[in-house]
Amino acid sequence: MKHAMLAVALVAMPCEPTSQKCFGRLAVGQSPQQTPLPAEIFGCWVHSYEEDAGGIKVYRPAGYKFPPSRGRAGFEIKKGGDFLDQPIAPADGNESIPGTWKLDTAGKVIVTFRAAGRKNLEFRVVACDGKVLKVK
């Protein structure tokens, strides 16, 4: 029962510190910006660690019906360059850590965080169709 309640809580987790929620779609109020990333990447993604294989991490939209889990990390990526990391917090909820992303010349997404001492994230998009995001 504890796991079922947690799964419900994760599906409803906000993607921003505001009351606005997004579930695998473009977040409301984003300004258009041309990027070489697939349009489907912009939105909220939750780690589907059961599907990871061969060094590739798999993410699903926040509204996806995941199997029960003790917790799931996720993130939101926005067209304007904002990024919100949502790692699992000590009490099994999710933290919200703001950052910014940019695409480097080699096609990698580089995420930097405002929090002092927080390491950058780097990943390359392998596939993204709005239903699944695969990164390496």
C-alpha cells in the first residue's frame, strides 16, 4: 500500500515551483526558441530505470503509469534554456533544483545549476518521440 500511494504522489508532482504542472507536453507560457533538439523533449520526464540498458537511461512523461517504486528522479527541460532537476529527496519525495541548459557544439546537452557545489549534468539525446526519451 505504501508503494501505491507513493506512485500516485509522483505522478502528481509539480514540474515547477508554481502550481503549474506539465505531463510530457510543452509547459504553458514558454516562449518559442529555435533549437536543434527535438520539440518532443521539452516537458517533464521521469526516470524509468527498469528500462535502462547498455548505458542508455530511459525517461517517460510524468503522466506515464509506472510500476510501483520507492521513488523516481526526473527533470523538466524548457525551450528557453531553463532546467529543473527533480532528484529523489531524503524523505522519498522529490527536490526541485533549478538550472539552465545549453547545447554544445558536439550535440551534448550541458546543464549547469545555480546551487553552489552542484555538479553539471551532461547527456546526449539518443531518441525522443514524446512517449520515451533515451539519453546517454
